[in-house]
Amino acid sequence: LLNEPKLLIADEPTTALDVTVQAQILELIDSLQQKLNTAIVMITHDLGVVAEVAERVAVMYAGKIVEHGTVEQVFAEPKHPYTWGLLKSIPRLDTPRDVQLVPVGGRPPSLINRPSGCSFHPRCPFEHGPCTVTVPQLDGGEHAVACHLPPEAKSTIWAALNSGATPSEARAAGGLGAQEGVSS
């Protein structure tokens, strides 16, 4: 920081810290950003930190960006099944205590021997036709996503998941029918 960089990359700066120290670190990063007029790329798995400090977010899976947009866009209207899984796997204050968290099923892929098509398809409860064959491209725009699901299905599926539907129920609501081999 002595050289007053234009870009600071903070890789998991708050991992394994208690909430008080975490808040102090985030406050320090913010004050340094203001003082040095620097951009900060924060790499973290902590979605609470992302929601608190970021303006834009890029969700990565298997080393590739699968969704990016403003924090408001990605948190309010996520478009990628991995983002849905991340958001459904964290506790929320506005949900009843007895609501189960839903972990992202399966195992991350080998980065040496990637699966064909979309890297997320072996774990995705919404996988269909082109997912196993074609690598989805990140579409352009302010809120971009790399996913083969049709736009209307993405909105319908997220709305169903957000209202408490199981992945199987959300899949049906999105017009995808039954899926073989992936449990909900």
C-alpha cells in the first residue's frame, strides 16, 4: 500500500475472523480505498461480505465467471443455478428457523478433466439438453450469465425456489420436466 496502487486485490481478507475483527478489517479496507482512491477486487466465499462492501459481483465456478452484475441484480434476481445454490445455502434473517438450508449438491469438477459442456451440469438440478454438450457463453449486458436455460425459465425457477419449492418442483415450474440422475 506504500506505493498507493490503483488496484488492490484482497483474497479472502476476512476468512476465519470473528465478526468484530471482520468489521474492523472491512472498515480499514474501505478507509484505505477512500484515502488512496484505489479500486479493490475482493475474492471471498462470504456472501454477507459481498452484500455489504461490493458494488459489482462476479460469481465463479470451476475458474470461470458464470454470472456478473451489480450486487442488487445478482442478489435480487440471480440467473445462474450455481448462484441460486449459493444463495439458498446461507441462513437468512427473514426466513423461519425451521427452514432447512439447501447445500449445493455433488462435488466440484476436476479442473484437469473438466466435464463436457457446462462445468456445473453434473451438479445442476436444472441441467437439460445443451448443458452436457455445449459450453455456455457469458451473454453480454449489465447482468450477464453463462447458462443454457431460457430467460423466462430462469425467472420462473428462481421465483419458485425463493418461495420454498424444492429443485424438482422448481424444475417443473420452469417447464423442464423430470430429470434423471440428479437428486433434489
